[in-house]
Amino acid sequence: MKVELEKILSVSGKSGLYRVLNGGKSTVIAESLVDGKKQPIHATQRVSALSDISMFTLEDDVPLREVFLRVKEHYASGPSIDHKSEGSVLRAAMSKVLPDYDEERVYESDIRKLFQWYNLLQSKGMLDFAEPEVEEEEVEEEE
């Protein structure tokens, strides 16, 4: 089954990732990928869909989806390094996965989250991502 990164959330102040189960006007019901518990996510909470996150590089920003795919390729679909590793180890691993990442704008905490989220998705067998939907306007512009 293909995973839609639009439905995988990071919630500020909460660890781990959440999968959207049901949505309403002011509340979304989400399931924790860590422990499987369902809980409401309110509109007042800061939430980011993984599809909206990107990593800074020296040229263009790279969507998190592509970074995950590079990590998956580098580690042959297995688990990556531990996100609790030393900063120098994390940065060395990041350089192998995304050699042109912007070392000044990508903080150690960002790299930790990347590898933590990757390992969580990998452990759940959720690394087969659905292709992002291309909006009609973008298709018309390309023609």
C-alpha cells in the first residue's frame, strides 16, 4: 500500500509521527505511529504534513519525500543510523545521503528528526510513497 505523506503529520510539542484517520472542521483524529493510540489534533496546534517539509540545499530545497527516498537507497531499505548518535556522526551520514545540504541552515535537530522519522516509517513498512498529485495548472504550464 502506498503511503501518502500528506496524511502523515508532525505535531509540535508531541514526539513521533501521526497518521490522519478522520478530519473535521476544527479537529483531526490521528493515530500515533509510535504506540497506535488515537487522539484529537486541534486546529490550534502547530501541525506539519511531511509532504510540506523540505531540506535546505545549496541550490534548491529538496522535498522530504525525496530525502527519505535517498536515505532508503543509501541504507538499502533497512534502518538508518540511530538519531541519538553524536552530531558529527549525524552530519557525516547526512553528507552521504544529501551531499549538497546547506550545513548552515540545516540544524543538527533537523537531521535527528529526519533519521528518527525515517526509522519510524521504515519499522512500520511505510517507505513506499504515493506519487504527489500534480495540480492541473502545473500540467497546463508544462505543455
